[in-house]
Amino acid sequence: MLEKLAGIERRFDEIDQALLEVGGDYQRAADLNKERTDLEPIVRRARDYRRSLARLEEARALLESESDADLRALAEAEIADLEPHLAELERELKQMLVPKDPRDEKNVFVEIRAGTGGDEAAIFAADLFRMYSRYADRQGWQIEIIDQNTIGIGGFKEIIFQVKGKGAYSKLKYESGVHRVQRVPVTEASGRIHTSTATVAVLAEVDEVEIEIPESDIVIEVFKSSGAGGQNVQKNATAVRVYHKPTGMVVACQDERSQLQNKLRALAVLRARLYEIEEEKRRSAEEADRRAQVGTGERSEKIRTYNYPQNRVTDHRINLSIFNLPAVMDGDIEPFIEELSTRDEAQRLAASGFEEDE
């Protein structure tokens, strides 16, 4: 860890020197200042760590060599103060040094699809959409629906929406997978408990430069948007369907007012899906020995059960149960996300080799 910190400190000093010589190159100055801002918290703690470590070594040396009772007491007090301070600094520095997912600050596309369970699965998909909408409100994020396929009793066979807000992917990425509900459906006359599922996919928004889609790879169709009637029914063909020939994927968008806006949104969803495919290939190649890790985002992984008769929501990846189902369905999913993030961070620390330093 000390070697990594030394390298960061050297780079920080190089940036300070470069800023003195940058002259009128404003773009270069902006890039250097951004890098300096990113490194400054680490450098500040690293220098505090080195100073505290030197003081601890001096106090220990004094304790070993000094016979005077008063001086020994001072050394012991110094050691008692410094050891927990150093432990906390070391914990913070290790967290800072773990590589961050570059997508963490991105907006996301969330796709919810009804799974097994017929109409009840579609109703559950709508419940999940409401849950994420309430959670987004708590975070101060904005939600925009891209496409939806509804059923007559208030459910969704499929709904795709975008969540815009700082850090959206860093929190919602743990929601990918199969969600299971156990309850008596509103459509069930006999009162038997049914088990239904819905799948959730969370995709980070991707810039055009990150995923280039050749025009020859896609077919774009336009059609009239469907709506609830009245002013919502479009008389013109503004909805867009994009077919990606190499993968066979189809993305539709009809919630924007213009054909161009719908096309741009559909292409954005397609880029996100293609990027996720490439990311999954990379993860499979590089992390084959870590398949059991938290937050892999496996679509087939059953991640959470919502048990209505027992008022319980259980996340199976971390064995965490919350006995307040109404609060969870109203968007209070932060306890799950915090625990998943903590576990994920611990595993990334271990993978970075920091445990060997202890």
C-alpha cells in the first residue's frame, strides 16, 4: 500500500509542477486540475498516515529505550492515540485505492419484465416499478419512461425507463436479477398463495464514443404511438423500433413526442445493452473464480423474495431479511443496497491484495 501511495504522491507533485508550466492551454489546465482534485483527498490522508506512522515508531522506540516513568507514560499515551488513528486512516486509504467502476456515476436504464405467474407477474412488475420510482424520489433522481407494454388490470408485461441522477448506477446495479413474490394474487378467488417472478436488468448509460453502432447493423422502423386515448394518441408515426441485426435485439421507444427523440432514446438503450454484453464477456474471462460474488448482475440469479404473508423481504445474496414489506415496496431499499455495497467493497479489497498487508 505504501508503494502505491508513494506513486500517487509523485503524480500529485508532477501535476502541481505541470500547472505552473501549462501557460494558455486552458483545456490542459482543466484536465490537470480535475486529476489533482481527484487525487488530493488520497494525498492528504497519505501524508497524514506517513506522519502518524513516523510518530508511532518514535513513541515505540522511546518506550523501549527510556527508563523514566513520566516519559514512558507519555510514550504509552501517544501510542494509545496513534494506533486507532492509523487503523482508521489505513481503512480509508484502502477503500480509496480500490479501483472504482467508471460507470458508477452514470445514469441507468432499468428494464423490468414479467416472468412466471401470468397476470400476477405483470402486477408484480408494476409494483417493482413503483418501488424504484419511490426510491428514485428519495434520492432526488428523475425517471423517464422509454417503453411499456401494459395489461388491462394495471400491470406491465415489460417496462423500460431511464433513471437520471448522480450515482444512479452505483446503487441500482445491485438490483439486476430475478425478483420473486409470494402472495395471494388479487385475481385469485380461492385465496391460495402463488409464487411469481419478474426480472430486472440495470444498464449503465453509454456514450456514443464507447459503443459505435454501424448504420449497416441496424434497421429502423417507425410506427404510431399507442396511448391511453384522447390527446395521448399520436396521429403521426413518431414511435421508433430499432432492430440490431448482429444480435437480433429489438428496442422500441414511443414515449417521446418526436421521431428523432424516440430514435435517439432507442439507440441509447441499444448501446447500453451491447456494452453490458461486452462487460459480461470480460467478467466471465477475468473473474471465473469469483462467480459467487455479490452483485454479479446475473439475469438468472434469484436475488430477492417478497413474502407478503410473512411481511418479509429477503435478499438471498447477503441473507438479509427485513420484516417491513410495505416500507420496502414504498422505496425503502437502501438497507439492502448499503449491505450489498459493503460486501462488494470488501471483496474488491481482498481482490486488490490489501489483506496481505495486514
